[in-house]
Amino acid sequence: MDANVVTAVNNLTSRWARTLAPGNTVISGLGLWPLLALLATAADEPGRGELAEAVGVDPSTAAAQAVELVGALDEAADLHAALGLWVHQQLKLSESFGAVLPTELTGVLTGDPSVDKANLDAWAAEHTDGLIREMPLEFTPDLALVLASALSLHTTWARPFREQIKRIGDGDWAGSWHWLDRTDNDLDAVRVHDGRLTVITVAGDADVDVLLGVASPETPQPDVLAGLLAAVADPAGGRPGSTLIAEGEHGQELAPAVTLSRTTSATPDVTLALPSFSVSADHDLLALRSLFGLDTVGSTPEAQGHFSAISPDQLAVGQANQSVLARFHATGFEAAAITAIGMTRTAALRPASPRLAVALTHPFAFAAVHRPTGLPVVTGWIQTPTEPE
């Protein structure tokens, strides 16, 4: 896989993660990046430059790299990935359409919201194994083009957890929770970065791992998220657990959430305990349009479109949304994301129709007529306007 693309996806995810409000949430920069890359190749300036900056690759090759990335992901044992593209049956396409968007993925939008919603919801469910059953778009008759990506992940832990109900007496987590714990001999599954962030790798039995990051309670959420993503990009970084255990003393807190204790095992080991979790979120990506390079292409000024390589009709990004979920449980981890971008014709591009403009600016007559018989019920004349009674 292209290392530059991996870096670009990680950078996009890190920037997005820094904007997240406190609380349970989940995002997929990986689900969004291919769509932005496709738009970057298809867009006119200045939107093209804004999108290129957001995706971090050359816009002339971004679409091809997006298709290649999704294809590579779909070959993974635990991961499924897909791209979808639907075009309104009445949208005129430019000759360059096939050079900027993957035409082999093209489906049809009928303009009937109920039909289009059913078709695209079925696609979302199929490509997330039913974890997400709706396309995160509002279906309207003027929806001209839809780009979507789907990701689904199912992994089983190489070493499962035990599960029990555990009660915590005070603090933000006061209450009873499904608590997971296990013991592992891989000390280096724990790594400490800059003495401030502890990262634990929970290995799956195929090709997906889950990394957990924890810092001191006072550390701002954006810093923890950014630190974890930096650790993802540098898997050999930080101080490994084998080093920590050799230098510490019994009872000593070696790093955030890490304390040195004793074991009756013949060899050193590491224990991990955490609550199971299930989290889902819906994101309006246009709320962060500057972050994603959607400032220009997400606007609809009169008489200006942004994607002449797609259509001579003037198109703008009218919707951009993501639905995503993640579940961490005793035997494994699963996640899914559907990201969708909907384009609409700008108002100035809608076909013009004849219009008759009538204005009564001098005296006029009127009659109230019984339609079945044609009888005038009342007839009158207005010489001057009157005030309402």
C-alpha cells in the first residue's frame, strides 16, 4: 500500500480527532479520505486545491489512489471495503467523467426519494454486514450524484478476555459495568510514549489489532487522541513493557494506568482490564467543511458549479455525512462506517421554464362562478384597492 496515502489518511484522521467534543464518539477518517480524494481529482479550482490540501496527495492521481486503497483494504482478512457511485438518470455527463470517477461502480438515481433511499440503504447494509442499515443522506428529487464508502471490520482476539460485572463506587464511572480482563505474556504489547501516554495493543487473530491509549485524567482529550494516532503511525516507538518491568519497583506506578505488581507465573506477564464498550456516532461533515477542503465545493453561489469534469451542469456538494459504530467485547472487535457525499445542481443550473407575470395595477372586474352550472354567484368591480375588513 502507498506509504504516502497511509500518512495522508492518518493526518486527516488526526486533524479530525482534535475537533471532537468530549464524550463517547467514533470517527472514520479512512472512510472519508477516498471520497475527498475522488472529489479532488474531479473538482475545478479553487475547490481542487482545497481538497488536495485536505487529502494530502496530488489531485491528479488522488482518485486512482482512492480506488487502489479501497481495493487493498478489501483484500484484508478481517476488513471489507467498498466504494459506491450513483448518478441521476437525467444528469448530463462530461466526456472526462470516466477519467475522474470509477464508472464501473456507477448506479442510477431515479429522482424518486423512496426508491433511491431503499436502493442505497440496501447497499449500506450489504457492505457493513447489517451493522449500518441506512445511507446517511436526505433523499430529495434534486439529488444528482452520490459518492459513498463502506467499511466493516470483524476481528477475534488472539487471546480472549474474561467478562464479569464490576461495580465502581465513585467518580465519572460510578456504577456497574461489563468488565473485561485477561493476562498475556507479551510485555511489549504495552508501550509508553514520552512518559505521558500508555498505548496497549490488543492483537486480533488475523490482520487487525486494536490499540488503546490512556493518559493522566487531566490530559485534554485532543492530546490523547493525537498521541494515540501518532503511536499508530510509529508502532516501534515509545518504551516497551519489557524495559519498564526491568527498571521499576514493586507497587510503583510506571506510567498512566500502569503499575508494577507481582505474579505467581513462572514468567513476567501483563494484565489488561477495561470495560466493554459499544459506541456509535453520526457526523455532519459540512460542519467542518474547512477541515475537509469542502469550503468552495460545498457552497452553491449563483451561476457557478465546481465539477465540470463530471457534468456540464453546475454541481455542488450539498450533503456530506458519516455514520459509524465500534464494539469492543470479550471475544473480539467489530466496527462499521458509511460515509456519503451528495451533490446537487445549483439553483442557477435548473432548467429555465416560461413564466407569465400578471399584475393588476388598475380597476378590474371579478365574478364568483358555480363550476358545475357555470352560474355567476357574485360579480363585481374593483375601482380602487380596499382595506381588508
